[in-house]
Amino acid sequence: MLNHILLKIFNLLVVIPFLATHAYLVAKLSESVRHKDHDLPVVTTAGWAFWGFIAIEILALTYAIIQFAPSSQRLVTKVIGLQLALFFAYEVALLPVWLNHDYLASFFLSLFGTLGLLKLYFDVYFNEKTAEPCSPDGPDFAIFLLVSTWAPWSLYLTIFTGFQAVHKFTTYDERHGGTGTRLAASLALTLLAASSLIFSLRTRKRPAGDFDATAACAWILWGVFSASRDGVLRGVSGLLATFSTLTFIWSLWTTYEAWEANAIMFNPDEEARRRAGEGERERLISEREGGGSSSH
């Protein structure tokens, strides 16, 4: 019990510098788009799109509060543990590296962070310890929203810093008009769009698509489309943004269907045990009724 209390206090303390760092990062990225303070790669999204980070800040603050809710104990203590707090601290440490224009180090740090965050994503959505259904209006739902919204943005920042790192070793023409750059950028943006397809899939354990993750992918890609000055990349990003928007619409529809059934998430093992229990109860009732009729 004491360990759980200390964990939640640590989460609360770490989220404060994370919120400050994220707010500064959003302002700096938006400013960079306008004033070219940093080397902007061809996959740069529009300045307005970076304000999508605000959703992560709101959800992180919400997580720091609702982690104390009794219904969130299993998810917070058994599945997430220190992982989110470490990601908060990790991103705080990443900011000064990027501000120092050390893009190669920023790329590798962002890559490791993204891999860890994707691991947490699958833990939260598919770990057997999240055995109880997630209520659409329950505290757990806000935690799922945080992880889902953060994952696409983390992936995009890895792509963003990766292209910044490559740009340090190329000429201006190669960076903004080279065939290799266009191909690499198209593949990187396709990866982001493909992730929106994966996020939208329904499984036995998750009967609804991830509407917030697909929304983040579509938001980022429309931002890239808006910022792009290259005709080829503008066309590619527009098509991919449209595709991600369709996955968002599909995810929103499946989420509505799951909400109607009050079953946003369920564990198939728990479902099997529930159905087995119902079958056993029906059998006992049948035997009792059969015994009663035979006595007559």
C-alpha cells in the first residue's frame, strides 16, 4: 500500500515539470516554423498543428489526478507502474538536447522513447491485467486517451528529429528538392498513416478502434500537408491525411458501437469465465426445474 502511495506522489511531482516543458516545446516549435530558429525538415507540420500537444498536457494533468481513483488502481499500479512517470522525466531531459541543436542525439532519444511508449500502449490495451471492462465514462478511459494520443505524436517527433539529423549532412537542394529526400519523407509519412490503420483495428480484446490515436495521426498529416511547399510531398501528405481521416471516422463509429454495448474494452479470458458462469447458472436452474417437474 505504501509503495502505491509513493508511486502516485512521484507521478504527481514529475508531471509538473513535464507540463512546463511541453508548453515551452509547443511555443518553441510553433515559433521555429514562423522564424526558422531551427532547421525545419520537409516533414515539418504547420505551426498550428503543434498545438495538438495541448491535448497531451491536459490528459497528463488528468492522469495525475484520477490515478487516485479506486477504480484505476489495477491499471495504474499493476500495468503502468513507473512507466508514464519515467516518460514524463525522459521528455523533460530531451528538450535541452533538441534546443542545443543536437539533432542526432535527439533522434535516438526520441526513438527509444517512442519504442518504450508503444510498448506501454500495448501493455495498457492488451495486457491481461486490465481484466475488467473499461467504462466509457470511467477514470480508466482518460488514461487510455493519454497513451493513445501521445503515441502518434512521439512517433512523429522521431521522424521529425530524424530528418533534422540527416539535414545536417546534406545540401539545401538535397534537403528540399532531392528525389531521395522526397522518397524518404513519403515513406516516413506512410509509416505514420499505416500506424493510424493499426490503431483503428478491432480485436477480440478491443472491440473498438482507437479514435484518439487515429485523430492525432490525421491532425499531424494535415499539418504536414498545410506546411509543405513541395508539390510531390504535398500530394502524398494530402492522400495520407485523407486516409488517416477515414480511419478516424471508422474508429469513431466502432467506438460508438462499443459505447452502446458498454464494452469499450474487455478481456477474452474474463469474458469466457463470465459466459461459463452464466452457463453453469442456467444448468442449475434447468436441473432444479427438471427436478421439480419430476416430483409432480
